[in-house]
Amino acid sequence: MADADGHPDVDEFDLSAVLHALSDTNRRSVIAQLAAEPQGAEQFCSVFGLPWAPSTRTHHFRVLRKAGLIWQRDVGNGRMTRLRRDDMDRVFPGLLDAILAADTADRAPAG
């Protein structure tokens, strides 16, 4: 059962929700930035450099959180975010790596 903040247990992960969350370029960018950090690293939501108004940012991070891709905790007047890589890799082995590799290839300059 999901906790009070909407973080699902690993047995509640749903592939459709994960793929939906990763279908948005900016949300994928958040996951890519977190994946580039050392395991367990946390970032404030505001550091991702995204073109979202605060209310829109709340929505997009909720989508990522409810899909099980991120874990968030309140710190003062902000939220710290970390990637749930171990949980994702346990439930969907290789999925994050495949999506991040494809996303990197899509962003590479043609040539």
C-alpha cells in the first residue's frame, strides 16, 4: 500500500504508470539527472532546471512519485528527491538503463 505521500510499495509498481511517467521529456530529464548522481543522492526539486511553474512541477513530480520512480521527503520549505533505482531494477530489470540509453541516443547530434 502506498504511503501517505504516494510512494508505492515495490509490489504495487505498474509498468503502464512507469512508462507513462517516462513518456514526458522533462520527467525523463529528471530521472536522467538523478541517475547520473551517486546511488542514493538527493536533489531539491528546484535544481533540475525545468520550465515548469511551481504548480506544474508539483504535478510532474507526483506522476514520478506515484509511478515509483522517485522517493521524496520534505525538508524545510522544499522537497528532496532521489531515484528509486534499486526498486526499479528489482521489479523491471534493465528498464531504466534501456530508457536512459535510448533517450541519450535520441538527444545525440546527427552525424
